[in-house]
Amino acid sequence: MKIPKKVKIGAIFYKVNIVSSIRNKNDALGHTSWSRQEMEIVKGEPDCMLDTFLHEVLHSFNVESEDIKIQNLADRLLDFIKDNPEVFK
């Protein structure tokens, strides 16, 4: 699985940018701006970047979810995708 440059979630197209850091969020690995319709993912280890990307996608599904719940879902979803590649063929 690779991180695309653009994703459509619902009716919104989000531009996906790989960045060296998230502005004004020193410890964040990703950020989604609904007003700018873009996601930022910090460049790093490939599985970490995929996990962060899925985390941001899940946030776009449900803005009100707690960050820790979103992270747990992203971790499990990435494991599922990696462990079951035949599902996505």
C-alpha cells in the first residue's frame, strides 16, 4: 500500500502532502485541515507513515473521535491490510 497524493473521502478531495514536520504541532506525525482540504504526513519509516495516513483518514470520517481511539483503529486497520493483501486484489 502506498500513500496517494490525493484521496476522496465522501464528497471532499484531500491533497496529501509528505512534510518534514507539522507546523505548530511539534510532536504530531500527521494533521488534517478540513478547511484547506489537505492532509500532512511527516516523512519517516514507511509503516509509521501508513499508520499516520490511516489515522488521518479515520479522523476525516469522524472529527469528534478521541485521538487515542482513532490511533487504535488505525493500528488495527493497517495490520489487517498488511496481513490480508488478498482482500484488496
